[in-house]
Amino acid sequence: MEETVRWLTPEEQHAWRSFVRLQERLRGRLSRQLQTESTVSPADFAVLVELTDAPDGRQRSLDLARALEWEKSRISHHISRMARRGLVVRQECPEDGRGAFVVITDAGRAMIKGAAPRHVEAVRALFLDHVTPAELRTLAQISERVLEKLDEDAP
């Protein structure tokens, strides 16, 4: 059976490519800003944000990997590097001998505390200051709808 491809219309292609370029350029600029002004890598920042949002600053390794859309080996190696620098520690999970928690340390909290204000200002300057409140609400609605679908289809 031959599958019919639903090619993008010119309008869809324009919207999709603009969206992809926006994400790539924003991510690139925000990453450079983090590293030059705060000496925090984007990957470290992503892990630290997830941990600061978690109760008690801790999260299971696999849940952290899922939240970041990282492979199990990537999260393991990255957490090991962060642990060597004192930003996080691993704690065994008493209920599950195979699982472990990743816990943010005081040094990790200090790092994100120093980086977050600059990052927020960059997010405002590069993105938020250029959209209206109505556009922002629309973007949030679109993002939430697509994320719900991605969560439904998660492996």
C-alpha cells in the first residue's frame, strides 16, 4: 500500500520554517548569553531549572530525563559531570533499589540564582518584549495543545 504524503502548503511551510528558525536562533542566543555572562551551560541550566521546580529540589533520574527529552545515557553522564562539580548529588531511592534521585546542592542553587536574573532579562529582550499579551496567550494555548499530543504519543 502506497502512503500519500500530505505535503506542506506554502503557508504551512512558511509558518513551520519560521517557527524552527525562531527556536534555533533564540536557543542559540540564550545559550551564548548563559555561557558568557553566567558561565552556565544550557544543559546545566535546564537540569537546575527542573530541580528547582521539583519538591525538595530532587527528582528521579528517569523523570528528569523524560522532562528534558534526554536519553538515559545522556542524563547519566551529564549528572555525573554536574556531581563532580558539586552542583548536584545522587541519592539512592529506598523504595526502588534500581532508581536514584538527583538532588540540587547549595552550589547548584547558587549557580542558578546567579544565572536566572540575566536569563530572564534576555528572554524578555529577545522574545517577550516583541509580542502582545494576546499573542502570548495564543502561543501558550498552541504550545499546550501540541505538548498534550506529544505526551499522549510518548514512547
